Amino acid sequence: MTYGYIASMKTQPGSRDEVVCILLSGVDGLREAGCHLYVVSVSDDDDATIWVTEVWESKGHHDASLELPETKAAIGKAMPMLTGEFTRQELSVMGGLGL
Amino acid sequence: MTYGYIASMKTQPGSRDEVVCILLSGVDGLREAGCHLYVVSVSDDDDATIWVTEVWESKGHHDASLELPETKAAIGKAMPMLTGEFTRQELSVMGGLGL
């Protein structure tokens, strides 16, 4: 059973698209870190919020990825553009299509 | 840009795992209906809630899938086991890994 994670983050006015770019810039290295799925989404009726859905080999793989230099650099770059309002939900993935 | 959907539903006490099975039982037909991703998850610290993350070719494909006989049958079967408490978020998928 793999580890799932659904998070949202609020961005400063006008910063959403730049943060989306930062979140997508590190995607290439995720697979070898144990990531099965990483989806970055926005809503047409909310120009400040970004949703990220992730599926990882395990919680350990996810936690370890946060310590990678490229992850830390991306977080450092995005942080000033975030308001500090987050939601997060840790999950156990039961199955589905496309995983 | 594909259409994303993150939903949660609350189940009646003791019914969560059965509803998960119903949600996963129709997965085979989803791809030809235009579904790219369909992930069913639960949380270790909440034995009543199910989270579903979906990515579709378009909103039209998603909406049409709700009219399929097998979808209607699954909804009818699960409905008595749900409390009626839902959350839903429609999204535009910007990119990621594993799609």
C-alpha cells in the first residue's frame, strides 16, 4: 500500500503561476526518489491556491525527498511567495487507475 | 490542460472498506471513458472518510462518465453507506509526474 498526500497552499497575490513553475521544475528527479505520482493543479475560480497530489513508495521516501538539496532550494525559492496557509492530508492509497 | 477533481466522502460507521471496494470495482472501464488517473485513498486516523483524486481528458468526459450505467449502478450501491457529507474541488491540472 503506497503513501498518498494531498496538500494545498495559498500564494501571495499574482504569484500563483510562478510557484506552479517552481513546483514543476523539480519533477524530473522525483521518480528516482520513490515518487509514483505528482500532480500540480489550480482552480479557475481561485487565483491564489495550488493543489498538489502525490503518491510515494512509502512515507519514508516522501519525508526523505524533503531533505534533498533540490527540494530545499525549491522550497526556499517558493516560500516568500506563499501566505503560510496550508492544508495537508496524509493517506494510504487503496488502488485505482493510472498508478 | 486536463481536468482534475479531488473529492472526499464520509461513510456510515463500518462501511468505509466496502465503499472503497465499490469505488475500485469500476476502474477497468474508466480509461476508455477518458480517465487518466483515478486514485482511491483512506487515512489511518479517520475510519470514515474516503478521498478520490481524478484526472480526466476534460470536464465533459468526467461529467459523461457519471451517466454511464455502471457508474450509476455503483453510486446506487454506495449511496446508502454514505452520510451525505462531501467535499469537492474542480481543478485544472498544470503538470507533474506519472500522468
